Amino acid sequence: MYYLPPSKIALSMGTLLHSVQVGLQGSRKTIACTKYAFHYQRKGWKPAVVCVDTFRAGAFDQLKQNATKAKIPFYGSYMESDPVKIAVEGVDSSIGQAAFDQAQAFKQSVSVGPTIITKIDGHAKGGGALSAVAATKRPIIFIRN
């Protein structure tokens, strides 16, 4: 596996970076994913790890365990066999963190009242509403589907 040290990559805050680890079996990709995310977490970024390895039985558990130890958000699926679907859902789950940050910024600038949810569905984007409630400490008073 070719691994470019994170210090050699020029990124700016607010950038969404997708990184795919590809390599031979046993080349430590799972460990590298967590270390890579942890490096950016220490620099103030908000990384997440998405397990799309649907072939290796222990991949999900190993990556989840590593991410949990490092306090890095994790997304994966035991049931889904399509890695593309898992990747899309994993990227969408980052919307919840963005919603938290945005709601927190609003709360710091203006007085925020109760939350009204205008759209909710079974998609990962629904987590944004919960993130907004957590950031503002205000209740949900109305949900429209």
C-alpha cells in the first residue's frame, strides 16, 4: 500500500476529503485508515471512517473497534453487500456533523428557539435534525413529513 503522510497533503478547513485505501491483503489498510483519521482529528478536523469492505469478515469489526478507541465516527453495514451504497450512506452521515456545527454557530450568534423539522425520511440526512437539537439544546416541536 502506498501511503502519503498527511503532512504532505495541503488541505483547508471546510474541505470534504474522501480517501480510499487500496492494497494487498495484510498490508495494514485498516490500521492506516484509523491513524490517518486520528492525525486529522488531532489537528482539529472532524474525520469519520466508512467501512466498505464487504468481503473480509473481520473488516467491519476491526475498523469499528479502532475508530471507537480513537473516538472517530464510524459507519458501516453488516447487512449491505454493495460497497457503493455503504460509501454513499457513509458520506451522507457526515451531514449530521455539518448540521451540528451550523446549528452551534447560529446559537452563538442569535437566540435560537425550538426546532421545526420540515422533512424527515429513512436516509442518513435525518441525523442532521438530531445534531441540530444536540447543538442548540432546544426541543423539536413540529415534524412534517
